[in-house]
Amino acid sequence: MRFDILTLFPELFDSYLEQGLLKRAIQNQLVEIQRWNFRDWATDKHASVDDRPYGGGPGMLIGCDTVFQCVEHVQKVIPEPGKLIMLTPQGRTLNQSLAQELSKERQLTLLCGRYEGFDERIRIGLEPMEISAGDFITNGGEVPAMLIIETVIRLIPGVLGDESSAKYDSFSESGLLEYPQYTRPQNFRGMEVPEVLLSGNHQEIARWRHEQSLLRTRERRSDLLTESESNST
């Protein structure tokens, strides 16, 4: 899968691309990531990409010309154009269901805003899918872009060492929060590992884990439960 990141700060991704699962996925050619700087399409000597908003108000807006040119260039050079995504607080909230939807694409182009955001005509003219990382404001779209990459690559076959790992993550196939997990030692400062996990009875372990997922979800995120799950004991 290929990600093309369009940003004013491509260097923010330097360290991120060198870590953990993502680095291995790139090395194994399961994931490809390219970065593009909007300023490369600026025409004045200051490489300007922003200007004051019409009607007044605080801050600066990223203008149309450089963004359109950058997007159009990327769409010409990528082998198989996929989905164009604008990171914006007004977008559809990123969740596991959306990550699964995006993982079916072969390519994602991620538009990362800065300052007070994009000129509205970028949204109108390019018609991107709009995605929000949540009900909060970040300094730019780069960290939300990383979140999209993080959530999506876990669903690409071959990226995780154990393909079943993503299946049991919170919000995944069951839609529930993940059950509690334990490792050695068996006793730590008086806190014991539940006996059922030591029993070797896989049927009982699976039942306990499901019960714990239901309990945890009911206590912390009851909005995720179906009516039957809410009423089950």
C-alpha cells in the first residue's frame, strides 16, 4: 500500500518512518511512503503558500494554487491513484471501522493543513474525503496523518508478525474493548494473574476473555454495546 503525504513540514516524518513495524513494512515492500512539500510549487522568492483570510480574522490560510498543483502532480506520477484525504476537524472521525475501510485502498494521498487551515475552494475543487482525528485541535495535519498510517498498516496482510493480533484489538471484529492481558511474573507486588489464564483450558480462557471484554466495555464505553450485550450478564 502506498501513502503520499502532502505537507509543509515533511521533515516531521523523518524519525517516525524509522521506527518499529512501519520501518519493517517499508523494508519488506508492504508499504511505500512518499512525502511532498507544498512549497515546491510556490512561485515567489519567499516560497509563500499562505495568505490572510478575506473578511479578516486571525491567522493565515493555505492558498489554492500550490495545493492544487501539488495534488495534480502527485496524481500524475503515482501508478494507481487512490483516495485523496484532507485532515480537518470538520471531517469524519477516525475509528477502527474507517481504518478497515481505508485499508482496502491501494493508495492514500494525505493533505496536511497548517495555520488556520485550507482555503475552502481546495475542498470544493478537489473533493477529498475529510477525516478528523477526534474532537480536538492539533497544530497541523501531520500527527493525524501518522495516526491514519498507524491504524491502516496494522490491517495490511504481512505487516503484523501475528495476523491474529489485529483481530483481537479494541474496536476490531467484536466491536468491544480488548480484555485485560498479563505476562510474567505470576505475582507482582501481591497482584496475581487470574487463575483461569494458567489453567490451559482454552475454552474457559476464551469465555473469560469475552466476559472481561464485555465488562470493560460496559464500564468504560457502553455506547459501543448492542442492546443484547448491554443486557447480558
